[in-house]
Amino acid sequence: MRKKIAKFSILPLAAGSIFFSFSTKKAANLDLEDYSTYDLELDYTVPDVREEIEPEFQLSTTSPFLGKSYVGFKEALAFKESRGDYKSINEFGYLGKYQFGKGTLELVGVYDTVGFLNSPALQEAAFYANASRNKWILQRDIKRFVGKNINGVIVTESGILAAAHLAGPGSVKKYLRSWGAQAFSDAFGTTIKTYMKRFGGYDTSFVTTTKNARVDFDNLNEA
């Protein structure tokens, strides 16, 4: 049986560079130091565009510009829900940047889901109205439980509002008043505890406590 030993030639590549290849027998005795580029000035033809590329997961942590403000809160929550995509519709039919269900939208006065998906301003207004409504429903629980430790998580107002966005204010009431015994998880397995921890510590004082809050269509302006 004959051994097959590959033979190679010298091939030119980019300008100023040569690709050397040898038989397997010669390669065993090859001194790679002779072909090192150490201490050479290399002229790259591909520009460095790293500063022009936005990190894909830059909103997964608190933005240094948005910080712990209300805007920081809603943008962090939006990134978790849809990566901030106003046109997003998931497999369960939840809509938009904040993944609203149709029933929740109707509670804040939005009945046109097509118009909702095509209006960033309406989605932002719906998020605020829903947060304001949830804050009214949960105002006693906010006073009672903020600062308490439940299942290893310090309860904050923003954590409560985020959990209410996930599970509804009724589920959050049950969770808090049972001291975490009555848990909730959505179709993806996300829990109230997860949202309490992930979105805790934001300043949501900007959100008013409003019974039956609705979107104000008269003052709705598209950016």
C-alpha cells in the first residue's frame, strides 16, 4: 500500500504576503520563527468599525444614560418583553414593545390592535396608563410590602409594577399577601419573583396612582 504524501506549491494571496505549504515530511522540521510577523508593521486593508457597531444586548443592563429613572424602567422592561420591538407579536398573540394582551389593552381603552401595533406613541401611552392603573390597585400593598424580603428578594415599587405587568395586579396581590407562597409563572415559565428582582430599584414615582386609567387619545402625538 502506497503512502500518500501531499505536495504543495507556493501560492500568492493578498498583496505583500505569501502562503507557504510543504509536504508532511518537511513540515516536521519546519522552523516557524522564520515566518513570524512579530515586530512587523502590518498594513490592514479592512477598517476597524467596532465603534460603529451597537452591542446586541446593550439594554439588558441599566443604561448609563437612563439609569434608574422611569424611562430606564420601561425600556429595560421592554427589552425583556420584545427587545424593544413595536411590531412584535409572540406565539400567544401578545402585542408590541411591551407585549400587551388584548384584554389588558381594552382595560386602558385601546380596542384597535392593528392601529396599536402601528403607533409607537399609543404603545407608550398604553404602558403608562396600565402602570398607573396597576399602581392604584396595588397602592396598599406597595405601602405594606416595599422594603420587605420575600423569597430572598427585597420588594420595591418598580418590582411590584413590573410583576403586575407580567402577571396582572391580582396575581401580585396574592403573591405578596401570601409572602411568596402563591406563586405565578407565565407561559414561558417567568415568575413574579424573577420580575421583582430584575426590575427592582427603579424610580417609578413619575407614575401616578389613577383609578381606571385610560389612554388620553386627545393628547396622543406621534413622534
